[in-house]
Amino acid sequence: MTKSHGNFWQHKSLEQMNPTEWEQLCDGCGLCCLHKLEDADTGEISYTNVACRLLNTQTCRCTKYSKRKKLVADCVMLKPDQVATFKWLPKTCAYRLISEGKELFSWHPLVSGSQQSVHRAGISISGKIVSERDAGDMEDHIINLEFGDV
Ligand code: SF4
Ligand code: SF4
């Protein structure tokens, strides 16, 4: 008899996920593709509503995902052992939730079965952002983001 282990995100750690599972874990919110500013004195991170030039501002997906690191030098490619140390990850980020031993939200595509639920729940940044191509001075775009509350 085959023993059922349920859904992979409920029993695997980030380190145990295979590449497909790792990619599926991303909810597609796009929050981590927003530019952030770091206070030189305090180290405090502020989010802006300015998206990386490669982000589709409606779908919140990277338009050049496979070449992203080559095209955008400061694009962060998350790795399992970094997640807990990246305090700037939004509190809704699935990688952060799993690393903290928490459940995914009901709007997560893996739970809801729909890629659109992250948009419908108002978690994603779809339609709320400007591309860095049009933004101008980043300082004018700081938003009060409680790491997930857009
Ligand atoms: S914040 Fe997390 S869940 Fe959202 S797009 Fe980035 S990696 Fe994916
Ligand atoms: S290159 Fe793609 S994945 Fe990286 S920050 Fe830009 S939009 Fe996001």
C-alpha cells in the first residue's frame, strides 16, 4: 500500500523540495520584484512601488525568467538557506511562511487551484505599480508596506 504524504508544501522543508516544487511554491505576488531602498544609517528597508523593468506589471511575472540573473544583476534568486535571513521578504511570501513553519494562505495558487486567486485577494501588486522605465526618482515612490500589505 502506498502511504500518502499529503501536499508537498505541508510536509517538506524548503531544502527537501525538488526544483518543480520550489518553483510552484512562488505565489506570483511579484512583491520581491519591487525596488527597495536601504537606509544607510539604520539598515532599514523601505519598499517602493517601482517594479523591476522585466516584471509584467499586470501578471506580476518576470518576462525573462530563465535569463533574469544575466539581465538584471541585482535580481535575487532565492535559495533555501537564505530565506530565513532575508527579513525583507513580505510576510505573505510562501517561502517565508514555509521556512517559519506556517501554513500557506487560502489564496495561494497551490491551495486555491487558480493562479488568479493571488490577484483576486489583493495580495499581488498587479496594477498597483510602475515600471522602473517610467518611475523617475525612487525616493518619490516609497510605500508603507508592512511586508505584504500593499
Ligand atoms: S514574494 Fe515570495 S511568493 Fe511573492 S513573488 Fe516573490 S518569491 Fe514569489
Ligand atoms: S529580473 Fe525578473 S525575477 Fe528578477 S527582479 Fe526583475 S522581474 Fe523579478
